[in-house]
Amino acid sequence: MSATQSQSAISPPMQAAAAQAGTSKALLVFASTLGTTIEWYDFFLYGVLTPLVLNRLFFPDLSPVIGTIAAYTTFAVGFLSRPIGGIIFGHFGDRIGRKTILVLTMLIMGGSTFLIGALPTTAAIGVAAPLLLLLLRVLQGIGIGGEWGGAVLMTIEHASPGRRAFYGSWPQLGVPLGLMTSAAVVAVLNLLPDSAFLAWGWRVAFFLSGLLVAIGLYVRLKIMETPDFERARRERRIVPVPVKTMFRDFKREVLLTLGARYVEGACFNTFGVFSIYYITHALGLSRGQALDAVIISSALMLPFIVLAGWLADRYGLRRVFAFGSVFIAASSVFSFWIMHNWGAHHFGVVLLGLIIPFTFGYPLVYGPESSLFASQFDAHVRYTGVSFAYQFSGIFASGLTPLIATALIGAGHGKPWLVAGYMVLVSVISLVSVMLMRGVSRSDAQRA
């Protein structure tokens, strides 16, 4: 029978089912990517505005450097609360399903971001302002702590085993898209006079979150539960306390995923967040130029994240991630070298310094990361496992990185070599961790 005859032999109901399955998969990818974009817009908006305005409005009595460090400390608190959200929502995601939790986390995240935009400053209500900012940042962290794991699992667990890294790379676009969108919104608002930007312009960026969340919720309510979770439920493998099972049966996997995550979080927050401070304070460029450099390098990154997922399916998750770790170590040293020597007041040099590690290096670890982590845990603890590994490592890998980098720049008297050395160290830690990982989870191996 020819291929044409074979196609015509398929019954209309089967053709309709196939078309519906394709549409559902496309919708799942779109919903997960849109959701992560909105969530990371909310989360990174704080980081983008910290060195530009939040340090001045909420910590006005401190010196510029100390005020920035204080503001970055509240930035880090969001990462400290992320493991709490990962454990709470990972528990229920493994108990009742992925979809319901994704809707709830979006509501928490969006509401917290909107309220930051409405928050009075220290000049208006005194010390209560930074304390309320801290509380809302904690809520942001809890929301994002449950978001990422569910979003990536919605695509990975719907994909076939040979395509999981490719599909899992799409929600990863939410990080650069979220950073790029937040930076772009702030860059537009930055065109306002400085007095207007400080008075109300920065608040508009937070208020936009309400509109984005409404759009994201509409799309997310249309998605279905994942086959892997449904299979675990049918096979009665749902456990009462997933985090207990995770620490009992997957101790090695937890430790290795924590170590592997180090290079990704440090790279992103060094070149996507701390670089704004470094470019404006050490190199003398304007805040608009610093934001433009981050926006451009983030935009150019997007296709390389998906390409890295495709490469991971073809050549192996661990191999691509390991190569990315080595590339980030080398390119970080080169980046700070050219920026330090030729970047002062030269936008083109600074842009090149960001593009090499951030546009080309970062996708090699972030593209396959979601599938790499998911491959280490069985379905009945996978939401908890990937959420805990990603969010707990975010404390040291992501949240503390701008703080550490700012302190290292100060210790180096404005020279970036200590920051570059820090990037080399974390790259080595991640390289060793990923090389010690096994291939796939036990249940995936049994089904393969």
C-alpha cells in the first residue's frame, strides 16, 4: 500500500484525533512559554529596577553602593523563598496534578508584582516601605518557586522520549523573554524625565503585570493534564509526601542537580542583572545603554535555547550541558577582559562582551536544563524534584550572584577579575556534577 493509500485509509475520527493532538501540543508549548515569560517578567523586573530606582526610593539614606547592595539583598530574598514555593507547589503538583498549580502560581506572582507597583516609598511611610517590599518579594519567590517546574513538565511530559529536550527548551524561552520584556518596558519608561520616572514611571512597569496575567490565565485554563502524571495516578504511584520520598530515594539526584544548576544561575544573573550595575558604574555608560545591551543579547539568545534543546536530543543532555559549562567559563574571562580594557564608554565592546557568554554560552546549559533535571526523577516525585533542585539552587546560584559580584567588584577596586574567577569556579562545579549524573529516570528507562 502506498503512502497516499495509507493516509486515505485512516478514518476521519482518527484524522480528527491526530489534528487535535497536534493542536493541543502546540497550545501546551504556547501556554507554557507564555506563562513562564509572564512569571519571569514579574520576577526580573525587580532586578532590572533595583540599581536604577528601587535603591534610591526604598534605601535613600545609604551610599549608592551600599544602597544597591541592600536592594540586591531584597532581590536575593525572592530566591530564598523560592524553595518554599517549590516544596509547597511541588507537593500538590505531584499529588493533584500540574495544571491546577500553574493557575494558582500565576495568580500569586501577578498579584505580588502589581502590589509592588502600588507600594509607597520610604519618603512616604518610612521603614515600613522596605519591609513591605521585602514581604512582596517573598510572595513573588513563592509564586515563581512553583511555576517553573510545572511549566516545563507540561511540555516535557507531553512529548515523546526522543523529543523531550526540544519541547522542554520552549518554556525556557520565558527567562530571556521575561528579562528582555522587563528591560524593554523600563527602557521605554526611561525616556521620561528623571523626575517623572522616579515619581510614577517605574510603577507602570509593575502595573502591566495585571494585564499580562489575565492573558496568561486565559490560555492556561485551556491546557490538559500530562500523560506521565495520569499514568502515575492510574498505577497508584502517587505518594502521600513527595518531598519525603524524594530525599529518601533520590538523594544523589538532588545533590547533582543542585550542583549542575550553579553555572546557569550564576551566568544569567552576572550578565543579565549585575552587568547593568557594572556597565553604568564601572564603564561609564548610561542606564539606557546598559538596558539596550541586555535587551539585544537576550533577544539574540532566543533561537539558541531551542537549538540547544534539539542538540541535546541528538547528542545527549549531559554532553551538551557539559560543553556549555566549559564555554561559559572561558567566555566569562574573555568578556570581562575586553569590557575592562576597551569597554569604557564604548557600547559596541560592551555589547560584544555580553553576547559571547550570554547569547551563545548560556543557552547551552539553559536549553537542556529542564529536561536534564526531569530525566533524573520519576513522575511521582518529578514536580517536587525539579522544583526543589531549581529553586533551592537559586539561592546561591542566582539570588546571591549580584550581591557577590557587587562585593567582588568592590574588593577588586573596580576591576572584574574576581568576578571572572567566580564564574570559572561555578562552571567547574557544574561540570563535575553533570558528568556524575545518570542518563534517565528509572521509570523512563523501564518504558524506553
